[in-house]
Amino acid sequence: MKKRSYLTTEEVADRLPYTAKYIRSILKDRVFLEGIHYIRPFGRKKVLYIWEAVEEEMVKASETKKPSKGVAKERSVNNG
């Protein structure tokens, strides 16, 4: 079983450029999904984020926004 790091919302906020309030109100349940990016241990109210899943989501999101090399090359040919 892979080792996982479980963090509170405040601890995640310390590692990301977002406040705990923003994570709770905007990112949770829109970007971070229960069972994938966070859990509620023992079915309770407290939320613990799985840091490795949060990191993976950030990388995945940034990779999908990068233009491919072909697109960048095509832009430079068309503009110059």
C-alpha cells in the first residue's frame, strides 16, 4: 500500500497559494473530490486531504493547459 500524507485544510493552505476558506468554499467538491482528493475519517465531519492526490491533480491540470509544440510552432509561422 502506498504511503499517503493526510493534511487538514489549513495544512493544505500552507502549501498552496490559496486560503483555507477558498479551499473549503471553491476547490472542495469542484476540483478536489471526496474519496479521491480528500476523505472524512470514520464518517465524521472533519476533512483530511490526501496530499499526493492534490499534487497529482495540480500537475494534471497544468499539463492539459500547455499548448503542444506543434501549436506553438504554427503560431510563430503564422505571425512572422
